Amino acid sequence: MTLRYVLAQTCADLEIVVLDNASTDRSAEIVHGMANPRLHLVHNDVTLSLPDNWNRAVEVSRGALVKVVCADDLIHPDLTRRQRAILDSDPRIAIVASRRHLIDDAGRLLASTTGLHRLVGRLDGAVVAARVVRSGGNPIGESAGVMFRRDDFDAVGGFDASLLFPMDLDMWMKLLTRGDFVGMPEPMAAFRASAESLSSRRLRSQYDEQLQLTRQIAADPRWQIRRLDRALSPLGASFARARRELLFRAASHPLRVVLSKVMSGPTAAWLEAAASSDNGKEYVG
């Protein structure tokens, strides 16, 4: 499903790197069967950790602009074209992100138009850093909704292999030392919430890593974070954690339909259109 959305992109001159992380399933066979000239299949000899795998994916890519789309993430067919146009318009822009939807394992909408709270439009890094600290979470969002420059990625050293849960936010903040941020108001990506990610040990680990990173951002003198934002950070973190847990539990709970209707808002038309197609052609959102 993810690859079908990626192949539907309207962006011209697009290289699609599929990184096979030493898998034992039919991934390579499926990619070869598509025979699409934009596809570039790469195999890892051994299974890499998530940060190392993401770094490897960027390393083997050849484009000047990069988007990391993980398995199960979905993107609007016009997302790469629009984000490329923004980055091409001004070299002082380092990162562009869109809002996103949250979906369950079956692709049903759980929450619509989430993320980028008070982060829409062009902003400098200090403004974004203040919002990140105050929220206590990752208001920028996951990698599928983000595009950045390869040169900036190389300059800041790639994804931090010592992190796992907040490694994407850590990267976004490092990239913002290189230029401005642009937040797109439209939800043009979808992140899948799986109940399998809800073990108490994993939640605790994620929460601890997020707190540590938020404190590092708050202490970084280049961002000049105000005392008020620092003071509100623990409250924001608690709220973000509770909301995330509720949404992930809704993904498998018998009351999923009721919860999703309460939390989702308008239907994501482009998700429905793409899910109903089986030919991999361009979808109209």
C-alpha cells in the first residue's frame, strides 16, 4: 500500500529508493515485479537498527531533496511536488512539513488534520523550538510529512543512532540550525497508529527519551527558550502522551468506530480515493 502511494506522486524526476532491511519476506520480489524505472531497490546484508536504516536510505539516495517514508505511512500524490516547489523557491528554507491524518491498521481514519499546532507558514528555528518545548512532544510530525535538503542532512551528521523514538524530531531541530521552517496547512500524509506499540515498557522508554530531548532543546542557547515555555513543557508532554495512548488504543478497541467519529472530523477524501484504487495510477485528492 505505501509503495502504491509513493508511485502515485506527481513530482517529476523522482527517485524512489526501496531499502530492503535484510528481510525474509517477498519485498524484493514485489519491487522487481513492478518494473518501474523510478524504483531503486537496495539490500542490507544485515538487519540494521531503525536510525541506521534511515541513515542508509538517505546515503544511497541521489537526489538533492529527501523524504523518508516508512512502511505503512501514506502520502498524498501531490505532496512531493508541492514540497519540492517550496524548497526550490528559497535556499534559506531548510525543512517543509505538512499536517497529517492518523489511521488504524486497516487504514480507517482515527484523527484528521493533526500536527503543526501554531506552526503553519514560514517560521525561523527559534519559534519552532519554543513550540516544541512548550508542547513536550513532536508537533512537526513524522518523516513522511517532511522534506529536507540532502546537503543539510549530511552537514548535521544524519539521524542520531543513540535515539529511537524521538530521532525524527532531533533531526528536524538540527536541520533548523541550517535554515527556516515552512508548515503546510493541508493534511497530506497519514501515519498508522498500531496497538502493538503500546506495551508499558515501550511507552515508558518513549516518554523518557522525549523528555530528555526536550530538555536538550530547551537548554540549547541558540534557541533562547523562555521560562514560560520551559515551565509548560511537562504539562504539554503529559497531554501529548495521554492523547497518543488514547489514539493508539482506539486503533484496536471495539469502540474504535465511535472514538474515530468523535476525534476525526471530516473524512480524508484522498485516503478514501487511493484506498479504493487498485491500479497504482495518480489519485486526485
